[in-house]
Amino acid sequence: IEYTFFFLQHGLHERMRHWVSEKSIEVFGEEIAEFVEYVVASTKEHVDAPRMLEALVSLMDDSAEKFILSLWTELIFEIKKAETGLE
């Protein structure tokens, strides 16, 4: 699968944007647009989890690892959902 096309075709980046926005509110008490943009852009650029964690740990402290695990779980869930047509 060509994932860039797949993500665009199924609107996965926008679904992830909504999820990241909700997590931003959960973690920081408000939506931080720069945080949301960074995370969504990182998924578009296929940034791996360790590199994302390294970038976010200074902002999120102890919650960064849990966030990255949740992010990748959600990302995989959305991909599988789209692959099986359960959108």
C-alpha cells in the first residue's frame, strides 16, 4: 500500500488531527495548535516513535511515552479500520 495516498484517500490525517486535538486538551488543559500541527505533520512525514518521543519529552515530561504509545495504537487502529472498510 502506498500509505501517503492511502492516508489522503481515507482522510486519516484529519481523523488523527481530531484525536491529537482531544489529547492536547486532555494533557495540557487546552488545544495547543503547534503541538497538534507537529504531531500530524510527523505522521505525514512517517517520523518514527523514538524520534517523536525525543521531540515531545521536553514538552510533555512523563506523559510523553504514554502519548506516543496511544498515538501509534490509534494510528494503527485507523489504518486497519480503513483497510477493512469500517470507516
